[in-house]
Amino acid sequence: MLFNSYAFLLAYLPVTVLGCFLAGRLGKIYGASWLAACSLFFYAWWDYRYLALLSASICLNYLSGGYIARHATTRTGRRALTAAVAINLVLLGYYKYADFFLASANAILGTRLPVLDIVLPIGISFFTFTQIAFLADAYAGKVKEYRFVYYVLFVTYFPHLVAGPVLHHKEMMPQFDEDRNYRPAASNFAIGFTIFAIGLAKKVLIADNLASYASPIFSPHAALTFFSAWGGALAYTFQLYFDFSGYSDMAIGLSRLFGVRLPLNFNSPYKSRNIAEFWRRWHMTLSRFLRDYLYIPLGGNRHGSFRRQINLMATMLLGGLWHGAGWNFVVWGGLHGGFLVIHQIWKAFSTQIPLKCPPRLGSLFGLVLTFSCVVVAWVYFRAPDLATANHIVASMFGNLGVALPDPIFSRLGPLKPLLESIGVSSYLGGGSLFVETWCWVIAGALIAFLTPNTQEIMGRFEPALFEEKHAQAHIATRFSWLPSRKCAFITGLLFAFGILALSRPTEFLYFQF
């Protein structure tokens, strides 16, 4: 069931919200139980056969977490933690990576091992990581005793279940234990509905329209030139931006209807001036998980510069593989690992030998360089295989020629001979597609770089949980939302346009992970 579907908006959501507040009048346990049951139904809507897998995972991890918490920081607890984490990883590995490893073995070793054709359960990466973090914290003595129904709701909570964010028990379970969150509040409805409307508009009005201009370049053996490759890559870059940003907003908005605040997962990452800042802004809860439960346990920066670079690279390679079972995801993770290593080396060098550069120019250069690196890496993230990705990247660097559609090239007047002298050619047709692609790319760039994001617009009302205090700073006063008729009209208009665009709902890009 998609958030951007009539079934969700007109049937599931009203029944869930109404039932939660009616059950909540009997007590918070009843409200939480209703929400948990509706969340399990939401998951079963995709494929009821995997409901048993999710339920078994919840029961196993809840019982394991309780046992580990009672033996926190002891050898017995450590053994139990190792066993429980291993079971989680084996299940994740089987469903997500078995076919990948079999196909890789066949390709490398020349074997003919049968591929299992396993259907990936929706959201398995998210609910597995969420529970591994719970187990690790139980061993560290950070987990208190909570009722089973709150744990079920923590894992299955429908706004986050299939595409994140990766939740942390200390943030969510106390909220599920509050009576006020099972009573309707006009402020929560106004704030939640506004955030949801903004997210829906990002998804169906911008991301879905950009998709038609991004997809063609990722077809195997597509005829590409410099401009068409960059146009398609940038279209995908902004498609993913508004798709993921839109989903994050919708998840936060839906949760706020119940008075529950989800952690911020997306904070204008393309405005980052370096790659480390990008990862503090993009998929923030995943970055937090990789930092706390992988990078730091590997040693972090505690064992010297060289070991730090190794830990960074290992973390990003595993993070890339988490996103998908394919070598292109490994390359994507490796590229970002390399970017981070280079950033750390440059940072150390620049502190020892200060470079004289105007601050604004340095910030602009850092933003352009970071964004360009991210765009190139996204090609490997999106491409169906390495050969296709390499073909696109080669085109982006001009290795396959630079050409413009003849309807445009022939109208350049005195620029035409100059461009021809430096090797620019023309090809027949494609003028309208070229113009439409770059118009959408420019529109996406203007919105992404020059407009405030949702948490800045809604910042007066603390729409999400912020891990860092400065993440909530720089609220755009001129565009700040207020409970006024003007804001209500704009919100209603966005929602109406979003509803009208639901004739062909499309999945969120992160659902495949």
C-alpha cells in the first residue's frame, strides 16, 4: 500500500486514525494495540506470506533483548547478543543476498549453481537494523523494560516500516507510552496534514515527472552524448531527492497525526559543502546507525589516521551493499568511501597549510564539487549493471562525443561555427525532449538549492526529532508556516493537486531496499 494511493488515503488512514483515538479512550494500551494491528495489516497488504517472517523476527528479538538486558555487559549477555545478531544477519543475508552471491559465484568461478529467485520482503533492511540496534543497546544496559505491545509498535509502526527512517527505541517507545498521543489534537492534525501535503506534492508533482526524463539513459546500450547523459543523470539526482524527501515528509506528517515525532531523516543534503556534511544530511538515521553500530565498533578514529580511513571505507562499502544486492551498489559505496577518505586527507592538509581563499568562493566551490561527485555516484546507484553505469559515466566525461539536437544546434547562429571547431556536433531529432529534460532539471535545482526545506518551513512547531541542535537552525522566517487562512489555503491547494496526480501511483525508490 502506497502513501500516494487512494486505498491508503481514503480507506486505510481514516480507519486507522479514527480507531486509534476511539481505542485510546479506553487506555493507551488499547490505542497502541490498535496501531500495532493496523501496522501489521499495512505490512501484510504487500504480501501476507511475509507477515509470519516479520512476526517471528519481532518475537525472537523481543525475547532475546529481554534476556540480553538481564545479562547486560556480561559474557553471557555478549554470547546471546552475538547469537541474536547472527540470526538477524543470516535471515537478511538469505532473503537479500543469496541470489547475489550465487550469481557472482557463477560469473567468477564458472559454476552453474541454481539461482533461488527469492522475492525480497519489503522493509526487511529497516526492521532488521532497527532491532539489531535494540539488541546492542540491551547489551550496553541502555534498554528499560517495556511492554510487548510497545515493542511491536516500535518495529512495525507503519509510517516508517517499509522505507525508514531507522528508528531508535529510546526515541520512540517512550512516546508510545504517553496517554496524550492517543487523544486527538487540532494542532497535531494541522501540522501533520501540512507536512504530509508538502511531501505528497514533492513526490507526485516533481519526482514522478522527473522519472520519465531520467529512465531512458539507464536503458542498456542507450545512445548517449555528453548533454543527454548529464541531463538524465541530473534528472535522476533530483528525482531521488524529491522522492526520498517527499516520503520522509509524508512519514513525519502521518506520525504527527498521532502526536508522535519521528527522527529527521533528510535535511537538504545537496546544499552540503563537503561529502561529510552530505552524509550528515542524507538518510540521517542510516548514517547514525552506521556510525554508532559499525564505524565506532570498528575503531572509529581512535587508532590513528590510516585506521580511520580503513574504517570509513569499510563502513561505506557495507552501507552500499545494504542498499542493494549488486556490484553497482558496492561501487557506489566505495565511491562515497573514497570521497570521505579524500575529504579527511584534505581537511588534515588544509589545517596544517592554511589556503587563502575567499570564504564564499570556497563554499561555492565545495558545494559544486560535492554535488558533482554525488551525481556521478548516483549513476552507479541507479544503473541496472556496471556496464551500463560505466557507459553513462564515460558519456558524462565526454568520451563518447558532445552533440546537440539539430533543431537547437542550427539556431545557435554565430556560436555554431565556434562549437563545431571544438568538436561539438549535432544529431537529428530529440529537440523537444532535450528542452523538456533540462527545464525540469533546472526547476528541480532551483527548488532544491534556493527554497527552504520542510523542517525550516515548519520549524516553529518542531515537526521532527533533531539529533543535533543546529539542524533546526536557520528557519526561513519569510516562508514559515503559521496556522492562518493563507497557509491553510496553500496547504489545501498542494494536497488537491497531489490527489489529482494520483491516477498512476508509483513506488518510492527506497522501497526496493
